[in-house]
Amino acid sequence: KILAQSQKDYLAGNYPSVIQRCNELLRSDPKNQVAMELLASAYVSVGEKEKARELITKILALNPHYPIRSGPLKKIYSQKKKRK
């Protein structure tokens, strides 16, 4: 239910709510990769790209084959790989 509302909030552009709800969800389910991806997308939308990179790294550490769906997140991840 929290994740569904977070997705609605994201589509409505209510990024602070997404950040709050996803962080709340991750406290009880710290390996929820969908919540991490949505949170990372919200962080990108508010200019917190480093926090988004950290979440992408965490997602891929849990699941190296996780399909990063968001265009901006793919871009951030590819920038991270180029830095190495």
C-alpha cells in the first residue's frame, strides 16, 4: 500500500512524499528493490544524484540483474561506471 501510494505521488510530482514513504517502507523492508528504485528516481528529481547513485549501487549489489527502468537512473549508473 505504501509503495502504491509512493508511485502515485511520484507521478504527481510529489517527490518529498515519495522520499518519506519509501524511506519508511525501507525501514521495515530494507531489501525492497522497487522501493529503492522509486526512491532513487525521486532523489534524481530533487537534485540528489549522489543519493540516487548510492541506491542504484545497493540495488545492484542485491541483484546484479535488476532491470533499472528509469532513463535518468540508467544515465546516472552509466556515469558511475565510467568513473571507475
